[in-house]
Amino acid sequence: MDTSPLENTEILIIGAGPAGLTSAIYSAWLGYKTVVLESNIPGGRAWLAPKIENFPGFPEGIKGSDLVERMRKQAERFNAEFRNDEEVIALELKGTEKKVVTRKQTYTTPALIIATGTQRRKLNIPQETEFLGRGLSYCAICDGPFFRHKQVAVIGNGDEAANEALSLADLASQVVIVTQEKSLDADAALLQKLKSKPNLETIKGKATQIIGNQVVKAIKITDFDTQKEIEHPVQGIFVALGSIPLTAIMQNAGIATDKNGCLIVNRNQQTNVDGIFAAGDCTCGGMQVTTAAGEGAMAAMRASAYVKRSST
């Protein structure tokens, strides 16, 4: 394993989403040298949120990018260091000093906090990126209230899509589920609830195109039975195809995950490897900014205690 150049730090955090940022605030506030590595957009998926209305302390809501920027500045005030464009490519976790290799250098640390988040499965159709935050969302709980009394589509197959459609049916004037498969494979009890909603319909078809001008106006769907393409007017599109935890490298290094790739932690955010903690969406917990922040705080406090014990 390449070990040059080499940098030592007391607590290393992989990921600068809400969990990683909160971890950085706490560990740096407690006086530990803290370095945060981020390979993508600092703030993670929260950065993309047009408005976060359920984070404590902001009664009028706050733009996602503004919230994570405040968190980053708070961590920097306590001397946390951020390294952007640092993609982790390998981990060596045996022994008291862990090694984290990026494309730029190698870090050593006694305590590592993993806060890599998840990546939502994409539709992979034209205009998907263009309309993100302009009518297209990957989180009905987060963005559903913006679409009260409007027409929306939920794209997905399974319990997640069914649950999101049910929650949106209480807000929107009309909800259509686009199955992406030839049938909706959801729990029987959920299917029964869907039938009880008069403003909800299911189209067994595949979404092929998003139509709009600045904001979403409609979605094109190929019907599986007729093979005809229909255009359905909607103001909101919610993609419910599941998430992929960004944990492959961690798995290869021996950190335990469940069958879905979620990192397994105890109530102290400790993984199965001594000195390795995890927080946020990569543990598939609450999947909310508030829960990620709470897990990040716990991980940092336990990691700090671990470093203190290791140094005595």
C-alpha cells in the first residue's frame, strides 16, 4: 500500500454530509485534530435540498446548501480541516493505527468515522439531473409538502414506492404510481391501502422522459400492456427506486454490513472493527438530516473517548 505522502490525524472523517459535518464539529470542539475527506459535493444530498423545514432551530426553514455551509463554518471555527476532491480508494484497518488511502495521499488515524451517505438509484432518463429540485425529488417525506393540491408521480416498484404514494395521497390532488415493472411488488396490506385512496392510480409502465420548462410539467410513460407512450401531466416526480449505501470499500476492509450494504453499528455508532464508527445514511437509520446529525454527534463523542483511552 502506498504510504507517501503521509499525514497523521487524531480523528479522520470520511464524508462531509450532515453526519460528517456534525462529527467534525464535535470532535474538533473537544480539542482533537480532525480531518474531513469529501470526494463529491460537501453537504451530500442535503446540499441539493431546495428547503429543509424540519431541522430544529429554523422555524422558517433553510436552504440545504445554506445549512451545510453553516455547519462547515462551525466545524472550521473549532479548527477542523476539510479536504475536498479526496476520493478514498483503500483502507487498512488492522492494528491501532488505521490507514486511509486517497488518490492524493495516505492518512493515519487511531479513530475513523465513516459518514459516506447513500446514493439514490437513478431513473437514467433524459432531463433527470436538469429537473432535480425543480419538481423532481428522491424524498417524498422531505419535499412532499411543496406539492399540496398538485398532481404528482411516484416512480418505483415495491414497498418504498407504495409508502411514498400513500403519504403523498394525503397532500396532492392526484398521485400516479409508475411501476417501472410489469406489476407493483408491494406488501399486500400496502396494496389494499392504495386501493382505498380515490386520488391514487397505478400505471404499469416505464418512465421514459421528463417534460418541462424550468420546472416539471409532465412525464412520458410507455405502457407495458399496449406499448403505447402516454404523456401524463404532473408538477412533481418522486423517484422511489431505493438507495445504494456507498460502502463497498468498507466491506472489502472487513467492516460488517447487512444484506443491503448498510453499515452495522451499535447504539454508540461503533462498527465491528475497533476504533471504526459510522453515522448517517450509510447506516440506513432515519435517513433524515436531523437523525444524521444526531448519529454524527454520537460517533464523534465515542471516537473522541476512544482516542483518549488509546493515548493513555
